[in-house]
Amino acid sequence: MAKKASSASKRGKETVSTESREAIESQIQAFLASGGEIEQVPKGVSGQTNTSGPKHITLGKKPRA
């Protein structure tokens, strides 16, 4: 039977999560205050700029020279 997480460990995760969230928020505010801008990218748009080239990988063989 699996042990349930103790309430102390749950509180620890919430604390870390809250601290992380606060750290990210302060970094965002500092970025915006320094003149940075946040660009909203539409859903489905890829960040890849180069889609040409091999579409597969070769395992165990040396590349041809």
C-alpha cells in the first residue's frame, strides 16, 4: 500500500511553488521595467525557422564524409 504524503511535505511543495511563482513574477516585472516587451504568439505558431534538412536520425553508423 502506498503511503500518503504527509501534510508537512504538502506544505513544503506549496511553499516552493509559491516562492517560484513570486520569483517569476518579480523577474517579469524587472524585465518590463527595464523596457522589455512581452510578445503574444498565436496558438499553433512554431518557433522553428528552418524546416529543411534530414527528417530522420541514424543510430550506430558513422556519418558519410
